Amino acid sequence: MTTSNSKSPDAIPEKGEASDTLLRQFVGYRMKRAYLLIQDDMAQTVAPFGLRTGTFSALAVVVASPGISQSDLGRVLNIKRSGVVVVVDELERAGALKRKPVKGDRRTNSLTVTAQGRRLWEKVEQAVQDHEAALLSGLEDHEISQLHDLLARASNGRKKDQETRH
């Protein structure tokens, strides 16, 4: 886990010291700051397994959705087609996934996890669970549940807002 010797993000700055005080009033700014710390720590957690956060995410989706198409994988992860190809290529080279052409549609590949990929998933899933447990160790179980709920509600609110605009 990444640690820092800097002051608390909510500390009042000394006179003449640079400050993000005005930004801290915004939830989005605080979420971004938390995300950057979490993302960096997550990258360090999955790297020993030969993964990046993107390949970890793709592996998780394929494990949970055997036979998913590359297009559907891109939609689930919100990444462009070219990005999906790069991620799938990496996982295929690592022996974690295999592509299989879909009968009747030569342009579509279904993705399945290999036995090696399943073993990799089991190891990295535990490491990421441990990572999150350490990251959220200052929160009670009900607070973690509440955080999950609040983030889901915030995300759903954004989706509804986008739907009403179109």
C-alpha cells in the first residue's frame, strides 16, 4: 500500500503555502484524489501477476461471463474496440484467455478463460481483496457497504441524467 509523509489532505495550509482548499468542497475532486491513490496501489498489487488494472478487469469479466464477445467486453468495461484488442491480446499471450470464432459471424470472437487463466484469477483476486481490505481498514463493515451503495447510486444518477439528455 502506498504511504505518504505529507500532511492530512484536510489540514489547514500555512500562510503562503499552496492549497487545494477550494477544490476540497467538491465531491468529484475528492473522488479523483481517492481514485488516483487507489489506482496506483492497485497497479502495484496486480503487477507481480503480470497484469495491469485493465487486464485484471478484463480477466474478471471473462471469468464471470464465459463466452462473452470482445464487443460486449468493451461495452462492459467502457473501452474502445482497439483497447479491447490490446487487452485481449495481452491476456491471450499470457495464456489466460482464448479467442474462439463465433459460428455464423466471422467478425465476432467469444472469449473464455483457460485453466491457467482460472488459476491466475484465483491468485490475483485474493491479492486484490487483501489490497482493498488494507485500503479500507479504517472503515467499519457498514461504512464499506454504505460506500458501495453511495457510489452505485451516484453512478446510476449520472446514467439517468445522460439518458434524459438523449
